[in-house]
Amino acid sequence: MAYVAVDNDERLEEGPQGLQFKSFLGDADTNGAPSPGLGNADRGYLHDQGKPSGGFWTLEYYQSYFDVDTKTVLTRCYATLLPFSSSSSDYLATHLNPADLYGPFWTLTTLIFTLFLSSSLAAAITAYLGDPLASLGYDFGLLSIAVPLVYSYGLALPVILWVALRYLGVGEWSVVEAIAIWGYGMFVWIPVSILAVIPISIVRWSLVGIAFGLSGYFLVRNVYPILASAEAKATRLLIIIIAALHLGLAITFKVLFFNYYIVAPDPATPIPPAASATPTAGTGAGAGNDTVVEEVVRRLFG
């Protein structure tokens, strides 16, 4: 068997012009700077590295979105209470990196129960103060209203907005990030619903106004930059619709869940019998309408 002597390849020792290792991952160049052309993933809107395998109909697909610790969730909730701070100016980049679904779902579900429990507790307190002998009861109809109301606003609305923006060619965020923005933005209503037990009308109105202002400003500050990135300038007008829906939600909370007052029975005024409810001369339908109007005004501002 013959052997052939092979000389050493001197190019292996030529320094920078020799063999070099090069990364083809697409996240950085040889100088450590981020590579161009990554689109939304490079700006922190999408997180493809955390996407699970499998279809969206499997539990494994959503498992990673619920893999978040309690400290992170509380930190994200606390940041929504300070929408004027610099850390909340870009909530997506500073806190939702990556976004999760556990925090929004926990916030909305907790809000539903606090709305029902607080309104029931306040109704029981006011009923006792008005008549200590009155029987106490719970209006479970409020719970059946709170569930679709809160979930529709906190889950369905951001999904509809995301679909509309995708149709208009705006892909600056994912549907998970849209739900996270709305879900965490509703956190301020939890302490407000607890404090609304205070039986003072002006205090309850003030609490509703504060919650509306903080949560509304948080949504506008984080959603408007997404709308402004659209080519069609008319897309920015969607922020007016969002503000109107948010105002409607605040008024609905006040009228349905934070609207109670103490009615003390007057022992000096006897209760008229049922037969006396029939209108007589001088007390026609106009007087009945005035009573209805007074009752509506009392429920709104009482």
C-alpha cells in the first residue's frame, strides 16, 4: 500500500482570511448588530420562538400562553394603574414580552366576581340600614349580566379589532397581545368595584370617573400607535369608537352594579293600600310619569 505525503494547508493559519464561523440564525450579524428584514419579530410584536407546535385546536398550542408566574402577572397589573409613567408608554415592549393569556383571563374573571359580590354586599348593607327587619337576598341576575358583558368587552372586542386591522393591512401586533392589552387594562375596575361599596353617591361617581380615565388613557396610549401605523389615515378614527365603547362600559357599571341608595321607612307616613293606587281626579297619568322620571333620576344620580 502506497502513502502520499500531503502538505499542511497554510490557509488554516491565515487569521481572519481563513476559516470562520458564521451564524445563519438571522438574529445578528458578525458585529453583534441586529439583522435587518425581521419585520415585527424584530420590534417585539411577535414572538415566534415561543410558538408551540401543533394546531390551535390542541391544548399544547395554548399552554405556553398560560406559563407565567404570579409576580409577573401582578407587575403587569400594577403597571396599568400608572398609565402616565414612562414604562407604560410602550406596554407591549416593556411588559408583554412575551404576552400571556393567563393574566387577562384572571383579571376579567376576578372583575366579574368582584362586581357581583360588591354589588350584593352593598345592596345588603343599604337594605339593612333602611330596614333592619328586611329579608336579605342576592340578585343572581347581575351575575348573568356581568359574565357576557365583561368577557365580550375584554375578549371579543380586541379579537374583532385585531381582525379588522388585519383586513386593513395592519399587522403590528398579534391577537394574543390585543387580548392582553384589554385584559390587563381592566384591572383598575377590580379595586374600584370593591371601594364602590361606600354608600356615598359622589364617591362612587368619582371612583367610576377615575377608573374610566386611567383605563381609557391606558388603552388609547397603547392602541393608537398601532392604528397610526396603517396606511389609511381614516383608521385612526377607530380610536373614537373605542373611547365611546369604553365610556358606555363605565356608565353600564355605574348604573347596574354601583347604583344603590338607602331608603329609610318613614313611620309618620302610612303606606296607602293597593286600591288607592288607582288614579283619581287631579292625579292622572302625568303624575305617574313624574314618579317614573323621579325614580330614574334617583337611580342614576342617587
